[in-house]
Amino acid sequence: MREVLIVGGGTAGWITALTLQKFVPEARTGPIKYTVVEPSDIGRIGVGEATIPSLKQTLARLGLSERKLLRRTGATFKHGIRFTDWRKGPDGGGDVYFHPFERNVSGKFERFSPYHPAKSTQAVFDVAVSEIATLVGSQQLPDIFSRFQGVQTDLCDRMLPPKTADMPEYDGVVQYAYHLDAEALGDWLKEEGIARGISVIDAAVVDVERTENGNIAQVLTRDKTWIKADFFVDCTGFRSVLMRGALEAEFKDYGRHLLCDRAVAARLPSRNQEPRPFTTASARRHGWTWDLDLSHRRGMGYVYSSGHISDDEAEAFLRAASGQGDAPLEVRQLKMETGRLQQFWIGNCAAVGLASGFLEPLESTGIGLIEIGAYQLASTLIFGDNGAAAREYSRRMRNVFDDAADFVVLHYILSERRDTDFWVEATADARLTDGLRDKLEQWQFREPNAEDDGSLPRIFGFESVRSVLYGMGRRPNLPRAQSIEAAQALKRLVRQGVGRAVSQLPRHSEVLADLVQEIAAPEHSSMVPSSEEVVAAGPGDGKTPIKFRPNDIERVSISKGSMSPSKEKREDYQAEALVPAGPWRELTSAEKDALAAPKDAPMGQLIDVLRFPAKSIVEEMRNLFSRPGANAIDLPSTAEYRTLLERLTAELAPYCTGEMRCLGVITHPPNMETVTRQGPAEPLIGLHVDSWSRTMLGERQSVPNRLCINIGSKPRYLLLAPITIDEMALETGLAEKELQRMNPTDVGRLYLRQRPQAPILRIRIEPGEAYIAPTENVVHDGASTGATDVSLTFLGRFRSIPTPQPA
């Protein structure tokens, strides 16, 4: 498997592409190229503005910045969902309960500890809630439960955020998610994907060609272009062009269990108040509405049953409920088909997102189902494109969807509302699935627990089920406690935590304002830093670029950036390879000044060009390799070569501290844009970073450098980026843990893709000359000119070798 084609973009396509690229970068046949086919003239669904906490883990896992997320999507924080009128409805006096993200039996909240019921046993917690509910009346049970569970309900009452601005990204005092602009999220993910080397084709797929065994061979775009790939991922939304279209995948309809099949969504002006850190889900006569705040606007929608209210009536209701009067509203009507595929992976095609299934967004599952689909696909695809992987992916995703569907049904089936035909039908016993029916019977006599979750992946755990059960006034028939002392102690513990949290957390809007501020980034518009910015500093100074001896500056030229290899040469390179973007030009005076090294420049940041004293030895070596039939495989085993190498090594020894190692002679064909391969039959790798010493990022200033002698008959070039890989790593924006898991070459590629105009330098090395360079600390490669390129390389801690003066 060499090429994977993701058909369809948006949030589903780009989360899938980024996840697969991250976790399945290569197959047994080599690196995998990922391409997204996304038409720019077809609108996205654009809903799914409320998310669940898994999005934090997904973005952190992909190395994406939380600050950028907040800034690019207008995001606000979300503690959970506030449900209104679901139990009895307005005619029954109204009711409210909260489904928070914090868990009463897990989590470590050091900043505000001790406050969490995890300090008590689960049994005490269960009995405490049940006991107090018995004493004060079950009508107050929903509020009692959420406030015993932790501080999140109280934080919502006070409109407080889940974190402070100085906390690490994706870390908070409680678990949290976001409200965000889903279209903006898709745009941002696309930019990040392109920067990481994922290709994109602006086209719409209209047809599929299949092989004799039923697999997809290629897809046809609207402009009559055929695109081949080894594996396909269907992210085409409700259309499901590949899975339900071409492959005729069977679909399991949830309509028997869930009545709502329509939605109308509106984008409303901001309320100009403190943004609410929760979603409100209000039960209505024929469905339910959502209401949430982004930083710059408000989002509201009505999910309803078309069998009980018309589209026009639903839109009119939404307009009235929004409180906007006669003001024009930006609304969007959506037809929803709830259900899932029976097989999520058929042949060489899998589905993620709406192409695989859909649930009404009562518990904000839209983006969450995309995340878990992409991750589960990666975790099975990594073992190969085969039938066993396909069956396992389908098995996992069936469980994810069916379990989430049961959770949504639970909200309806527990309701006591019977005030409209919709609620009579939605709460009917026939709406229950067999699995949910069995669990409800058990939950009459015990609490939901971890055993209910099983071993397969799922979105909602037993804690979420517990929130809904208590919220809807259901509690098991637990044994009565002899006293309520434990319950009262638990209540005091939680109240203490609430007090600490309230006293230390700033306003929601203040934290958002602090986090979305632009962080001053290094300027990359000019080719190299200005001379005022360049300082002669020691190792570890991220502001100092790679330096050259003043006498060598004239032989340096500069490119306009980096790019993927040209179409004609692409097959010769690794999928993610980068090469310099021509044309080359001479340095300006300012650039020369900036790159000129002071006398005490550290070797870890210095490129030194030299013609060393052993001139006659180098010439003898060059003559040896210039003989007819000479090659780099046979000659190193000859006595003549070994004698010359011993003499040369002895000449170099005074200029090397510690061990010196000869890496041998390497030859390359003439006129190569870059020259390095990982093996004789392997593709070119392009600009890269050496890793002879296996040193971690951040510690490469002191690694051995490389001395490379041109023993060919024509000039050759050293190509390099003008800053160190350690500095590149800092500027990618990735977390340190993420960086340490990456290959340094991948870090360099990421940096260059983020900054395609960042310059590449080229320095000419004449026959008989050599360079000393920190190639484990700089993105680099070689380039050949009009004859076979021959070089001899040593590794060691070299210092500058004096160039002999003319006699």
C-alpha cells in the first residue's frame, strides 16, 4: 500500500488524513502518500458546533495547538450539557439537570484538591446520593447528583471556565470540551494537513471503477480525471459515494428507535454577555433545541420529527425561540438519516464520519464519531489492508454507533412527558433496543458500573449513563444507610472544592481573551535575519543562524524556499521529501553580513570550507577513483586505498577531539538535485537530518560534526537550511513530548512545510576541498554537477583545519 485517497474533506476528511498520516506513515512497501479529494464548490454540513472532551485528546495527539484552535474557530469552553424540560416538561413545572464531563471516580485535580468525590469510595458516593434523595425527596435528585459529583455544575452556574490561561494546553482543573465553528475547524485542519505534506485535489468524485474482485481501482472526478490509489476512505458525508453508492454497503436504520429526522440550524448574533460554558438542550413539543455561545456569535437549532411538525413550522418555532424578533436569520435546513453501515470497511475502502453513519446531535456526537472512526481505522490499518483488519474495524465501529444510539434513546425513554403525540411515540416501549432494555432492568437494582462498558471502544461510559439516570429521576433501589454522616462529609468536601475553584478561576471571557492573543512568532518573511538580529552566541541560542567563515560567503547562494519534487522526478523520491525551490541567487549584502561567523563561532553552528594540508593525499585519492572501472564498492578493499586512508586519517587526527570514524566513499550520478538515499535501491529522501549519534532534539548542539571531502573531478554542493533543527523544533509549535517521538527529519519537513518560503542555502565545494558541518543539527543534503560525484566522509568532533598559504 503506497497511496491512500481520502474522498471528501471537511472535518471528517482532514481529521482522518492527519490521523492516518500520524499513526500509519508507512507500510511494508514503504512510505504512504495521503491525498484528500475535496471540491471547493460544494458546501459542508457545518453543524456539530458542540464537542466532547475526546477532541482535546485528538488535537493533542496530532500536535495541534489549543491556542490556534480557539483563535481560528471562535471556540469557547464547554463543561457539559444542561437539559431542560426533558423529564416532565413545562406543563409539569419545568425541570433541569446537568450532564457534566467530570467523573466522580476518576481524575486528579491537584490545583483545587481536595474537593472531588474520588477522595471517597464509590459505595459511599452511591449511598450518599440515594440517602439524601430519600430524605429531601426525589424531585431534587437531579440537582443533588450533579452537585455531589463535583464542581462543574457550580462552575456553570457562575459562568466560569475549566482552566486558567497559564495552564498547559489541553489541561484544566476539570475535564472539558469546546463550542466552535465547525466550518472554520475544517478549514484550519486543511491548512495544517497541507503544511504536513498531505496532498489535496480540488475535485468532486462522481464515479468509481472497480476491479474484478470488487475492490475500487480508481475514482472519476467531475472534470473527467481518473485518480488511482491502493486504499480509499469515504468521507463524502450523507452521500456516502463510495460505501453506499459504489459498494452498495448495507445500512442499519435507527428510525425505529429515534423519531427525529430533521434539523434547522441558525447562526445568531452574540448575546453580548458572558459566554455560557455549557450547551443547553431543551425538550420541545416535537423534538428539542440546542443553544450555545461561541466567542463571536451564538448557535441555535431545532431537531424535530417531520412526522409531527412541518419544516416551515419548525423554522418559525426556532425564529420565535431565538428571541430575534423579525430580524433576518441565517438558517440551514438539514435532512437526517439516523443509522449506520453494517460493514464500515469493504475491500479496499473504509468509511469515516457521516458516510459511515449519523446520530441526532443530542450528546454532541458528530465530531466525536469522526475522531473515534479515524483512530480506530488507523489502529487496524496499521496491521495491513486485509480482511481481518476490515472485520475488526467494522466490529469496533458497530459497537461505537449502537452504544451511542442506546445512550441517545435513553434520554427519551426515561421521560415522563406525554403532552404531544411526539412524546407519546418517543417514549413508547417499542423504541427500546434489546440491549438497552436489559440494562434498564438491571439498573433498577444496581448502579451502572465499569462492567457495563465492556472492552470495545465507546464514546460514553457508565458515568454518563449515571448522569442521565439521576437527571431523569431514576435511581436504583440501593440499601439504606444507617446514617447520613458519610454523605454529609462528602458534601462538605465538594463544597470546599467549589469555594477554591470559584476563588481562583477568572471569568470565561477573560481566559479566552488571554488564550487567543497572537503569540509573537519569529519573522520568516526575509531570507535570513537582519544583521542587527544576529548575535555571536554560544550553543542553545535559538536566534543565531548557521554561520560561514567570511572568506567562504562569496561561494554561498540562496533559494526562494523548499517544495516537493517536480512531477517528473516525484517517483524517485520519498512521498514526504522536500527539495530546494529554485532559482538560486546571490546573497545580498545584508544576508552576507548576517551569515558571516565571528571568530569564536561554535562548531555546532558553523559551516567551514577548507583545503587541508594533505593536498597530495586527496589528489592521490581522486586519481584512484578516476581510473577506468573504479567504483566505491571494490576500491575500498584494496591495499592502495587503505594506505591512502591511513595517511589521511593521520593528517586529520590533530584536528579532531575524541573518536574519528570514516563513513567511507560514496558516489552519485551527475546533475542530481539532491543525492541521499537510505539504501542503493531506495528512493531519494531529499532534505534531511543525520542521526548517527541518536541524540535527542534539544541536545544536538554538541553532537559530532561531519567532514566531507570532494574527491571528484567537478564541484559539488552542500545544501542546508540556515537554522538548526533544535530551533526548527521550537518553532513548529509542537509539544516537547510530541517532538521527542518524531524523527528529526520529519521535524525539519514539518517546519519547512509550515514555512515554504524559508530559504535553503547552497555552498560550492570545489574538487580537493572539504566542508565541516553539523549535519545532525541542520536540515541538509548534497547536490552534484556535471560529472560523477565522489565524496569521502568522516564523523568526529572536528575543529577548523588551517588552510595552507600559497608558497
